Amino acid sequence: MKALMFGWEFPPHILGGLGTASYGLTRGMSIQEDMDITFVIPKPWGDEDQSFLKIIGANNTPVVWRDISQETAKERLEKFMDPQEYFNLRDNIYADFNYMHTNDLGCIEFSGKYPDNLIEEINNYSIVAGVIARTYDFDIIHSHDWLTYPAGLHSKTITGKPLVLHVHATDFDRSGGDVNPIVYNIEKNGMDHADHIICVSNLTRQTVIDKYHQDPSKVTTVHNAVEPLSPEILAIERITEVPEKVVTFLGRITMQKGPEYFVDAATQVLKHTNHVRFVMAGSGDMMNKMIRLVADRGIADKFHFTGFLKGKQVYEMLKSSDVYVMPSVSEPFGISPLEAMQCGVPSIISYQSGCAEILKNVIKTDYWDVDGMADAIYSICTYKGMENFLQIEGKKEVDEIKWEYAGQKVRDIYNKFVG
């Protein structure tokens, strides 16, 4: 089975959970002996692990010929493609040639991030996808998250191969309901034309059915999992020993993640004890607002902001924590609590997260239930028996949530369309 996957990021260069999930799933699927994965991202950095898949950079894929005269880039691309394909692509709103600027090698340049001109890069990515789809041999197309749906759809149009979309989040999650119509149209157009849709939770599956009007028989839940800890991570020790308990929020500091509820809960806890410190690790558009809120609440001496953490830094923070809190308002899945539980950190998560569907040995509250969240934090920090139970049983539970199981579910979906 040969899969052509389109993603947007891949470890070690990640800005969120999408890259972590892409890595885990592909690695888990690689255990299948006949599985061959070609993974496309806009801009590889050269240090990605390619021991179990092949990575292709859209920025390294020539879309025009540079040795045929002084024609414009558009004319070169028209000459490169089948004429009917060119006209079909030209009329697609996700492949506007006005966006296309090529370098001296005939390649379109990409930032490898989430720039202000993101829609332009998505358009360009879909153009390059057409060239890649015509170049490589594969059985099925798999597009991860909305940024890659146009690329997957273009590849399906060119080759006629089946397309599976992997919904890691929807704009209803990211925007809090104030949906961007451009993003929504990209998401819905991809879903309408896909052969099958994979969602990371039942919560997300229901959103796809209700908000994007998809046939339930076309939508399957495949919950995320977590990578086993490497020897290097296992060797990490607590950074500093402080007399206080350390309670950590780790993620993007955005409305979706509920950082203000974490500050509210911290305020409540600190009314009853002086032996707890709170850490908000991450960055995002609400960071300055949270700094001001902490100052206004008068708890700045017990509250710390680390900025964005990645790789080993994440586990250094987790292993230095006594409680992990994820108060997300709308979380399609949420891998970070699983990572915390691997490190033996008792975790508190919101019912509004996909991982709440599969985790048992955690404390669950509604994101808005600040009193309940504060009670849970205080209890874990105060009662040793409760802390020990969540440490031990949580780690046992999460160690059995493996990517190879998720990978087999994805393979079973592939088999319905290829064979």
C-alpha cells in the first residue's frame, strides 16, 4: 500500500499538535510491513526523521522549466501540464496563478510556518501538489488538516485516486464559533469531494456531520495516541526542587485553550494555600492579556510565563510539574495530557476535549467550572494518596494508547478504497 500524504509541519519543527500527530501516525503505520508513505510538507528543514517514510518538500519541487526561453511562469506551467488540466486548475479558487512566484530553479518558495499570507501559500501548495501527484506512484491520498485539503483535492482530480481527509481541528474549534468564511469553504469543499473523512474524536466527528453537513457513514473517528518516551526523555530529571507544588498549563495561549480559566482557578487556589506555583508555558495572541490578568489578580509572585517550549524543553517542564491542567474550550483531541501522564503527572482536563472520550484516570471538569478545577488542583496538591493514584494509574493507562493501533484503523479505511 502506497500513501501520498500532505501535511504542513513535521518534527522537530512544529508549532502545534498537527506535526506531533502526523509524526506519531506515520510512525505507527510504518510498522505495517507493506506500508509505503511519501509525506509532503511545504518546507523541510533537513533534520526530519526519514527512517520510516520519505519526505518531499514542496519548495524543492520545480513547477516550471527554466531552460525553454523567457516565457512567463504561467506560460511555462501551461506547457508543463495537460491543456485541459491547466484550464481546470486555473478556474479553481484554490489555485490562483496570480499567487505563484518561482525562484531560479523553477520552485515556489514557502515559509514552512503559518505566515500572514497563509491563503496564498495554501494556493501555491495545491499547485505543487499537482506536479507531485503526476510524478510519484501511489494508491491513496491522505490530507492532514484544512491547509492541505486543496492539495489533496487537486491530486485526486489529476489522478482519480481516492482521497482521505484527516480532520485534526475545524474552524469552529479555532475561532470559538466566529468562523472565517474562506477557511470554512476550503474545509467544506474538501469534505464534500473526499472519499472518506477521519476525525480525531467523536466531538470533531459530530461537528463535521452537523456543521459541514457530511453523511455520517462517510466519517470515522480515529483517536490520537502518544509516542513512547525515548531513553533521552526518560533520563530527564526535575529541573529544580522547590518547596511548592508546580501546576502547569502548556499549549498555545489562545481563546481555544481557555488560559483565562486557568488564571481564575489559580486565583482561587492561592486564596487557600501559599504552597503552589503556577506556570503558563507557551505563546499566543492572548499572552499579554494573561500577563495583565495575573498582575490584576495580585498573584504575579506565584505565576510564571516561560514562552514557547519545544522538544526536550516540553518534557523538562512536565517532569518539573506536579499537576497538569488543560482547560480547553474546544479541543478536538489534545495530546499534551497524554504526554504529561507518561511523565507521571496527574492531569486535569476539560470535558470539552476529545481525549476526555478515552482517558479514565484523570480529573475532568467543564472548562468554565473554575471552582471545580480549583478544587481538583488543591486536592491533588494536598492529598498524597490522590496524587499517587493518578500518577501510577494514569501512566499505566496512557502507555496502552499506541499509535500503531490508530495506524491500523487508518489502514482498514484505506483497504475499503484500494484493493
